[in-house]
Amino acid sequence: MQLTKDEFKKKLKNKVNIYFEEELDEASNSELYTALSGVVRDGYAPQWRRTRISEADQGQKQVYYFSIEFLPGTLLKTNLLNLGWLDTVRAALSDLGLDLDKIAAAEPDMALGNGGLGRLAAAFMDSLASTGYTGNGNGIRYKYGLFKQKFVNGYQKELPNDWLKKDDHWEVRRESKSVLVRFGGKVRMVDDNGWMTPQYEGGDVVRAVPYDTAIVGYRDGVTNTLRLWDAEIPPEEELSYPTISDRRRIEDLTSILYPDDSNYEGRLLRLKQEYFFVSAGLQSILDYYVKKLGNKDFTKLPDYVAVHINDTHPAMAIAELMRLLVDEHRVDWETAWDITLKVMSYTNHTIMSEAMEKWDTNMLSQLLPRIMQIITEIDRRYCAYLNGQVSNDVIERTRIIKNGQVQMAHLAIIGSHSINGVAALHTQLLETKVLKDFYNLYPDRFNNKTNGITLRRWLQIANPELSDLLDQTIGKDWRKNSDKMLNFEKYYNDTLVLERINQIKLDNKKKLAEFIKEQMGVEVDPNAIFDVQVKRLHEYKRQTLKLLHILKLYQDLKAGIDHPKRVVIFGAKAAPSYVFAKQVIKVINETANMINSDPDINGKLKVIFLENYDVSLAEKIIPAADVSEQISTTTKEASGTSNMKLMANGALTVATMDGANIEIADAVGEDNIITFGLNKDQVYKYYAEHSYHPREMYESDPVMKKTVDALTDGTIPNCFSEGQALANKFLSDNEQFFVLADFADYLKAQEKVEQEWKDKHSWAQMSLVNIAHSERFDVDKTIERYAQDIWHLKKLKVEKVDH
Ligand code: GLG
């Protein structure tokens, strides 16, 4: 695993010479990035191969994580860190007068996901390798990643994210592992020697070609594979697709990532994408099982294979595995069903009904006739089995096919041996409310697995100074074993350490301030409170509540009421079709313009909405945050993960008792977090009794009235209609997210922030406690629980190889 600076320099020089016919001092940063990634690839190639060989030799059980999104961000620094090369390479480059950060900036973000769900999938990949399990990702190689966000006159514009324009240096095209996926046409069951076998007629045949990316484990010699599928025309079918539009129809299948994660779109292309990567993934798993492992007895499949369904998008895996087992491998239905149940497990990531997938039966029948037959049969058997055991109402509520639609969550639950939520409250709500009927039927299948984050990325890569402080105080072991971070609490009264924490934060804020100046031309004072809300833009996440707080501060400052200096920083993309979310962006941007240029305010308050929030931007913002805004409507945020990243970097959380915020509060104790807002019972009461009347609140609370009125009385220029839309929404009895109900309490929480800010010593103590306790959310711990409770994996024994 050792690499000396000199060896590295030689390797790099060599790559630059070969790739570009240039000397090191001529190469551009982008060329250096290409060369450096080449060195890194050579570095992990032997252990990637060795991992594959060991897997086959040991016949170890593997998990395949099926996810329609993977959001790894950039890989260069992660790979360097995980190989144990980061410091050496940084130092060697610096000897050469080169800067790793500048070179790394040439890498495009691999943004094949929207937000938390996709980021979690990427974190799981890193963690599986780093904890020594063999886990594979299975997803789609979208030609265009999540759109690039630009603000034009304060409005969000979406630009294509052509991340593959310059080639991805990490992926390997594995043509020999291609498989065919069939869509459309007609299917007829014919008797073939006593086995009812499908005969297909017409339709499209698509070639699924895998692109594999190595996932290097953290200094442990395990290198796993993220397999993303691309759609192509099969060579033998070339003549069937003569026109350009014919070809497009096939190749466009993997062009775009749907830019929305909280609303489900019943579109044919999405359904095609789902089946495409599910079928390709399962075929390649079975091929491996049969050919490589030499197995024919499919009843042993669950000893070798676990397939995880990440949200409902890959839920068709249940029907597809049944199809492959029954039709292709002639396993009888009952045995196949038994195998499927043992292989499949499912995570639910939301309780919001608009995000629950339901496919029209007609659409499914036309696109996937055989799959629709199989789902119909699963549904029929499910109902028949329960008939007489439970009431008809329960059967009707839980069955898969209802009102001409296939309920994908029901399919996922009925066909999986494990169903988990992503934070304690979320799982509890699944069990007691949203999936209550299923919980009563299958209590043993339900379990909680609170999300986690890659501390390696959010501390070691994004915040090297804080990582050094941890090394100097508690020693380096925390880097591999996060439990050790708890020892940091011993420094609670150590003034020097507390001062270091404040100094590191200030340094990170200075860097972010420079970036803000470069990007937006706005000066911000690094000594101000950096108040951060970074996440997708959605009503339930309530960027709106933050906006109202900003308006309140603005009005106070105008009226001569003083507040500590504050910089509010947003990062958020709105789904392109989500009109209200885009109106919120416009109003925040106009509010920011107004405040940032108001001489009366004189820099006491600044509002910064950074464009194009993505993983790389998160790495700049999160280490510089003093306050973490986690203010979703209680019950709506399944877990959240930015809350964990911000806490790990020492930010103080302002939180509703929602999602994983509850567990953060439990970890740090009530003195080290500021909570506010409606609790879950109050939220459910409003829903049940239709008793939410925000206009009454508004009429009786002059502060609230004055703040909301700022949206409509011309205070904020250039956004009259958008301001009106926001105000109307807040005042409507149908407003589902209770912005005004939490307004007064939120202001109190923010007053508390101001109070706490006055004492830098105790602020640093809160920071320290948050940093220490972020160990609870180390994704490696989450993965250990999945591996033990759900997937039943053993660690792979790999021989470490020298580079
Ligand atoms: C979801 C939820 C988040 C959750 C994430 C990962 O909304 O609360 O943290 O999955 O489980 N769509 C999402 O991002």
C-alpha cells in the first residue's frame, strides 16, 4: 500500500508524457487530472481484480444494491484517501509547484441522483468496501446528470449536465457482460414439454451494456464495483432500427435522470428505465451464479445473493426475478417465490403519498406484458392466501393491483423479507400509520436502519483542519474507527482546543467567503453567523420558514432593532416542473438582492443563494456552517442526511423533532441543539381534524402579519406575483406544511441562536459535542446493521496487494 513521493512523481510524469506528449510543467489542470486519475487507476487495479477473484473463490454472499440513483460526486480525492495516498500525493504535487485542489477541481461531479436517496446509495457503496463486505451497486449510466442550475433574473434555469463530455476516467466498459432486455410486443404461453413457456412476438430488444466503476475501500484492500447500465442497439438488431428516431427511442432510454425525488411521474420512459436496469442487473447476477459459481440449484441462491430495493423504483425486481426463475430456469412457482422472498429486501424513504409509485396496469401490460402477468399472479395468490384470515378490507387495502394501478410499494413489501425505514420516527410512522396493515400482517419484516454519512468525505476530505485537530487530540484511530470520536468530549473544558475549533471554523468561513465573492461578487463577513440550509427545494423542507425569518430580521434592522451579524446561505435545486418551489427561489433571490444592497442594513444581514448545489459545493459550504437549518414539517423528512454532515462539522442544529433530528438531539443532549415546532401528534391532529386555520394566526399575531405582508406590499421588488403566491399559500387552510403554525416558535429558536452566539466559549463547547457525537451517524455503522440484520453477509478475506 506504500507509495513514496518520488515514486508518485515518476508515475505522474510518465502518464503526462504518454497521454499528452507533454512535460509536467506544460500540462493544464485538466490534463493533470487525467494523468493523476490514471495513476490512481493503476493503483487500485490489482486490488479490484483480487477482490473479484476472492469473491469467486470464497463463494461469499454478495449484496446487490439496486438504486435508480447514485450520487458519488467526485472520486479522485476519495480514491486517494481510501488508498492511503492522499497526503503523499498532496505533498508530492506541492513539491512540483502543483496544487491538488486545483487539479481535482477539473473532475466533473458524477451527479446521477437528486438528493439524499442517491447520495445515501453512493455512501453505502463506499462503506460496503470500507467495512470489507462485497457489495455491488446496480443502476443506470445516465448520459446527463442532474441539471445544472443557473439563476437568470432570480429565476432558476436548468441547463444540461453533460458530465460525460470529457469521458469519465473511472468507468470501464464491460462489453462481454452485456445482456438483452425486452420491451413491448405480445406474449403467448405455450406448452414446451409440459412447461408453460412464453413466446414473444414483436417489441424492442435493447442491449444493456455495463460500465463498471471501482469503489475502493478505505485502506482495507477491498475494491467493489458500481455497475451502471447503458442502453444500446444490439448488433444483431441493427437492421430493425433503420431511422434516427428509431435509434433514439432505444438510446434515449438512459439519457436523462428524472429531476425530482419527491414526486412520482407516471411516465413511460421512467417505467422503461426501471425495468431496464432491474432486468439487466438480475440477469447478470444469475449469469454469474450459474457460470462463475457453477450453481444450478437455485434454492441456494439466497446463500449467495441479496438484492436490495432502494425505494420502490427497482421494485419490479421481484417480478423479474420470478420471471427469470420460472420462465428461463424452470423453477416451479412456489420454490421461486420462496427464493425471491429470501433474496429481496426493501427500504422505504418517504411517507409522502405523492412520491409513492403507482403504475397504470394498461401501460405496464403494453410495455411489459409478461411482467404484468406475473404481478397479476402474485397479487392473485396474495389475496387467495389471506382470504378468510383477515378482513376483506385489509386485503383490498394491501393488495398490489387496485383501481387499475399497480402499487409498487405493496409489491416491494409483499415480495421482500425485510422492510426498513431510514430513521426511528420514520419507521415508527410506517408501522403505525402509513403501512400499518402490512405491519400487522408481517411484524417481523419491519425494522429501522437510521441513515448514515461518509465521515471520510465530510471530515477527512472536506475539513482537513478539523481532522488534524482530532488527530492531535484523540489520535488517528477515529479515521478507521469512529467510536473513538467520543473521546473528543474529554476536551470539553480545554480552552486551547475550543479556541482551535473556533479558529478552524473561521478559516473555513474565510474560504467560503472568498468563494462567494468570486461566484456572486458579494462580500460577506466571516465573523458573522453562517446560517446554512442546503437541500432540495421542497415545501416540506420549508425554505419558506427561513425566508420569513430573514424578512423579520430585515424589518427589525430597518427599525433600528439590532441583531448579531448573520449570513444566511442557501443551496437548493427545485424540480423543473415544481412551480411553487421555483417561486420560492425567485422570492429568496429578490429578497437577497434587496437586503444585500441596502445601505441601511450595512452588511448586518446577507442572504446568499449559491447556484447549482451539488456534492462538490456541499464540501465547501458544510465545513463553514455555524448553524444547520433542519426545519422540515415534523413527520415529513424521513431522515435527512445534511443534518448529520453539518453536525459532524460542528454546526449547531436548529431542528424540528423530525426524521433523524430526533436521534441527533438524543446523541448530543438538549443543551447542544435547538429544537422547536409542532410535534407529530399536533401535526396529525391538524390533518385529522382539518383544524388548521393560519389566517386566524396571522390576524392575531402582529409580528407574523407584518412579516407575511412584506411578501405582498411591495417591500421586495420584482417578485409581486411570486410573493403573492407564497402569501396565499401560507394563509390557506389547505397548506399542508404548517409554516405559520411554527413561525413564532421558530423566531424564538433563532433568538436562542443569537443568545448562544454571544458566548464563543460555550458555542465551541456545543460544536465539540456535536463533532464527537456525529460518530453515531457514521455510515459504516449503518452498513454493519444492514449487513448483519438484513443481508447476512460475511466479510471478505482479501490478500492485500502492493502497488
Ligand atoms: C429521501 C428522504 C430523506 C432521506 C433520504 C435517504 O426524503 O429524508 O434522508 O431519502 O434515506 N428522497 C430522499 O432524499
